[in-house]
Amino acid sequence: MMEVLLEKLCMSRAVSGLEEDVAGIVSKELAPYVDEVYYDNLGNLIMKKDGTGPGPRILIAAHMDEIGGMVKYIDDEGFIYFIEVGSHDPAMLLGSRVAFERNVLGIVSRKTKGNELKIGDLYIDIGAKGKDEVEMLGIRQGSVFSRAPSYQRLAGTRRVSKSFDNRAGVCVMAEVLKRLDNFNGHLMAVATCQEEVGTRGSKVLSNYAEADIAIVLDVTFAVDTPQRVSPKDINTFLGKGPAITLKDDHFMMSPKMRRFVEGVAKGRGLPLQYDISPGGTDAGPIYLSKNGIPTVAMLVPLRYMHTGNEIIDLDDLENCVRLLIGIIENAEKQGSSGP
């Protein structure tokens, strides 16, 4: 069952640069379904699977890291000051429970009151009586933390966690590798590292990945809530299927790839949404690599991104799996040249 793995991934910690726990779960889970598993020097987890006949080289990428923070300074009273790893809204981080190694928990609080809030205004209280006790618990300069692991069921098929960005994409990739048993070509599936600090894993991956088509899995903004000012502010809706990125700050989908994906979705009766949003995903470095790789950025709608309470709809994950399988099974028809 896909949700069992999803929960396991979300209850693990993988701040950018320290993705070993999630990588270990994924490699163990998928070893029976792939032909080869290994790591590159940066920490990307690479899995290869051969099809039943000759065909295109297909790349799937999903980043496994999450945002967090790194300890910068510990004062004599035992309060911890930090810098961010990845992008945080300080107002959303304030009051959060966070977790260090050894499952040491802490609470994020603020030094002063006021309207403006910056990361430098925050500190972490782990309940220690002084700096020595903090260090005895294994926390020192350079230690990292994430939000405290969480996974809860909401109404119906909705779920909430601190790290659906991007455990949702990793879970989709894993499920595809499990179900896919009849395709032509060669598949390279990569759980990338350090996406949240500048798509670093995919930049390394783009140096050596040889692909005729690439599919990048990630999440996108679902502002289908009272946070919207007007209908034009809604990027995607929860429960209405995966989205494909038409444009972000680092990627633009080609008309040819759009027609291809739309044809697969229509042929299989699958819902499809469109993403036009700021920021970027691993699609940016990958589609610019070599002489240009035809790329699809396929995204799971998500509410409250980069908070401790991200919400997804499991139906969107299932439809994402089905669409990705359809793309792989029809990849030969896409072709590898031209716009």
C-alpha cells in the first residue's frame, strides 16, 4: 500500500545534505524492483531498471530532502541560535516543534516582540539548563534540525505532514517502479539530494544522466483556501489531479511535451492541472543539460508549503502514478527532437 511507505518517509528526517535516512528507506524498499542501486559522490540515490525491449532512455527525478536549520551559536544558558537550510517563513516557524539527532526536541521562540520577524530573531529552547547540557545531548555548531516528524489523517483522503515536500514525489516514484513491469527502454530513477538549497543534486545529475525524456516529480502551491485574494490566485486544487509546470523561474515546458502529456492523460481518462508559479524544481538543471532534455515537471498539489502542516490528497498521488506510468509506456511515441 502506497500510504504505508509515504508515512514511513514522512516520519524520517532528511534536511538538505543529510538525506541518508530517507535514502536508506528508499533503497531497501525498491531493491527487489530494480536492477541496480548506487549513490553518486554528492548523495543522489540512483536506481536503474531495464525494460522488456529496446527503447528510449527515461529519467525520473524526485528530491528527497526537506527544509530545516543549522545551529550557529549556543549561548551559556543553553538557548540555540540558527540559520535556515532552505526557505522558511519566520512567522510559520515561530512556535514550531523541531527535532535534532537522537530525537532531541525543541521549541522555536522569538527574542523580541514586534511586527517584523526575521530568522535572526528566533531561537530554540530544548529545555537545557546550560550550554554544557546542550552539548551533552550531541548538539553543537553545525548540527541540523527539521520540524518534528509528523503524519496525520484528516478528512477523507487528505493527509497532513511536515515533509510532503517532497516525500510525496519520492513515494510516487517508488510506486511507479513497483508497478511498472512492461515497458520498452531503460529507466533511471533518482532520489536527488539538496534540492531545497539550490537544486544541487540535479545539477550534479545533469552532468552524467543520458536521457531521451525526463520526468521530475515535486509539489506545487494549492492556494484553494481562504488565503486566496481572488480566483486568479489559485494555482492548483487539491484532489483534481497532478499538475504539469508550464513555467517557473527556471523552466519552461515545450509545446511538444505539453501535447504529449495531455494526450496520455486524455487517453487514460486522468485529470490534469497546470502549474505556473515562482521558484523552481529539479526540472531546471535537467532540461538545460547536454543538448537539452525534453522534460516534464509533474507536481502534486500541496497546501501550506514549507510549514509544519503541509496537506495533500492521496487521490492526487494515485493519479500521478497512473499518469507517469502512461508517459513511460508511451515514451517511444514522444520522440527526442524538436520543440
